[in-house]
Amino acid sequence: MSSPRVIQPLPKLDGVIVVTTPSVSQDVVKKAVRFAKKLEVPVIGIIENVSGFLCPKCGTETYIFRAGGGEKIAGGMGLPFLRRIPIDPEICQDTDAGVPFILEHENSPAAKAFMNIVKRIEDYL
């Protein structure tokens, strides 16, 4: 079975977003980008998820899984880097409870990152 058959059932796509972590292999992300390009689907950009943890008590940011991998890959491939999303335990709790995280925690760094990404996607489309 050839690769394009995987995505053929989907309607024409406006684009895809590649989500990575700071420490994922660059080869994995590059394969995803090449796959999208092979299918003639534009790559809107790259997001770096779980990029640092902000201590809720003191605000110190700790890069548990390193930082900058997504931005480095985006720059190296000439793609937009959409944003880093920090680790926030409230995301999992709200998702499990069926509560929209960005509405419940709109002033959190993670919610602001999500909203910035949405704005950049809207600008793209």
C-alpha cells in the first residue's frame, strides 16, 4: 500500500499542523513534513508541545524535556514556528472533565499559547 492512500479518504485539506515535543527526533518531524508535501498538503506550521513547566507557586520555568527542538526544526525547514505550549496539569484535568481549558484558564500561559496559535492559523487561512 502506498503512503498517499492513508489520507485519500479525507477531503481536500487547507493544511496540516505538525506537533512535536522539544526532544523528539528531528527525523520524525521531517518525515511528517515530507509526507504532507508529497500529498500536496500545505504545512501551516510546527507547534512544540510540553515545552517547559511553569511552577504555579513561584513562576519558575523548568525545561523538563529540553526546549527549542520544534523551533529549530521549523527554522531549518523554512516553516513557521507557531508556538510553544507549556506543560499545565489543568489541561488534562479539564479535558478529562469535558471542560474547555482555554475558557476556564484564559489567563494561563498555556491558554494564551493556544489562542496565539489559533490566531496564526486564522491568519494563514
